[in-house]
Amino acid sequence: MLPVLVVHGGAGQIPKEQSEASTSGVCSAARAGYAILRGGGSSMDAVVEAVSQMENNPSFNAGCGSVLNVKGEVEMDAIVMDGKTLGSGAVSAVRNIANPVQLARLVMDKTSHSCLTAEGANQFARAMGVPEIPPESLITEYSRMRWKKNLAPDANPVECQMGKMGTVGAVAVDSEGNVACATSTGGMLNKMEGRVGDTACIGSGGYADNQTGAVSPTGHGEAIMKITLARLILFHMEQGQSVEAACDLGLAYMKSRVGGLGGVVTVDPQGHWAANFSSRQMVWAAAQKDTLHYGLYTGEHFTQSIDSPQ
Ligand code: ASP
């Protein structure tokens, strides 16, 4: 069953013309992360690699391709968590870094803190030698178009976002049974400047514990935070629920209690995994043994050989 890696490319409804790019984006990210696991690498290295790849892919709302805040600027959040040590690192509202997930990892590895925000996160990035890039280089034509559309007085950015695609994330278990998670996002469309979502918040936008498993969520951050979705799913697993059932219970509770939609990828230390969602779609891929699994709609599940030509 080990190792295993599962990624998502956001909950919502992916425009038809983008579904192929999103599907191939999650599949190649899963392959890249899984190659690290197959080479004996750690689950932390694998999830950071998979999420970095999706941050670099303009099809996703993370890194290049992030949605814009109300002022038309990029502000990104990211988190990592290591299930062996319960160490975690996060950044919020960072603007000119290509890979916020790598900066989150540096926060975990090189500081005694769990989260750095805005200018402080940028100062830390500078001190660590992380290259700064022009913030405009993270803005795509598509994200600018959606920003403009949602400035209209009758616009509903939350609904519009749930009708599109979102955040990226990954969970993994390595051959030693260590679990890890990573999540990265541009946040919610036309959010207020300085808004921090679930992604930077431990227990909401991610959680990993070798005693239970690892979760990376996506969806409406304010709803996810209200019910601490990642930790809630692990709680259900601690109570004896299967990975699948725990995901469904957490997502159903978020829907009934606060009207929130979203999705998750989850693993347990034995290598059971799930990619479940309450939104219309969530693009996901999972790599285990010789097989790559992937899908987009509920009930959809394609497979191919992990080594088949892409
Ligand atoms: N959870 C993210 C946020 O609220 C958005 C998403 O997953 O699409 O910042």
C-alpha cells in the first residue's frame, strides 16, 4: 500500500475548455511527487514538489494563476505539515514569491514560528535567499478578466469561485509510514486586501499526524475555518471511521452546518486514501503502486499505468 500520494487542483466547477489542462496538471504533479517517494524520499519532499508544480501551472488558483484581491493584486497563502513531528509552517498574504509552499516549508524548517504574514514573510524570504519576482508575473489574463467581472455591484464572487476552480494541495505517506500535507492558494476571488483564508490556518487548510493521517482541503475558506475541516476529518478517523467515510462526514457537516462546499484529499498511515468533494467537481490524482488514478466528477475514476508516456 505504501508509498502513496494524492493531489487536488481545487473544488468547484471547471470550465470545459480548461478541464483537460487541469487534469493533466494534477496527473503530472502526482507523478512528480510520487517519483520522489519511489526514490525513497520523504512524504514532505513529495508534497512540496507536487504542490510547487501546480503553483507553476497557470491552470490553478495558486502561484502563477492565483485569483486577485479586490484591488487587482495577488495575495497567496500556503501551509505544510509534517505528521512525524507535528511541525508546521505557513505563510499568508505573500505577493512576489513564485512558490509560497516552499516558503511555508522554510518557516517550518528554519524558524520557531508556525506562520509568517505579508511583509514579514517577504523579509524572511529575502533572508533565506528566495528570489523575489514581479507580482504582475503571477497574474494571468484569465484571473484579470474574472477580477474585473466581479467588481460589478451585482457580482457574487464566492458563487463565481465555486463555479470555477481553486486551490491546490497534496497529501502523502512515504515508505516509512510518515504522512505530510501541503496546500497553496491565491484565496477567494476579489477578497478584501489582507484577507487570510483557511489555507494558512493549521487544522483548517491542512493537518498531518502520523497517528491518524493527513488532509488537504479546498473550498470556501470561511466555511472550512468555521468547522476546522482538516482536523474534523482526522477526528472521525480517530473514532474508527474509514478514510472515505471520514471525508464524507466532514464535508456533509460543513454543508449542513454552515452551507459550505468543498473537497479534500486524505490518507492514513497504512496508505488508504480518498479524494472526495461536495462541490460539483474537484480535479484530483492519486499515485500508488504502479497506477495513477484520476478524476473530475463524483464517481469518475480513471486509471493508467504510472509509467505510461504522458
Ligand atoms: N480555500 C481557499 C480559500 O478560501 C480557496 C479554494 O480552495 O478555492 O482561500
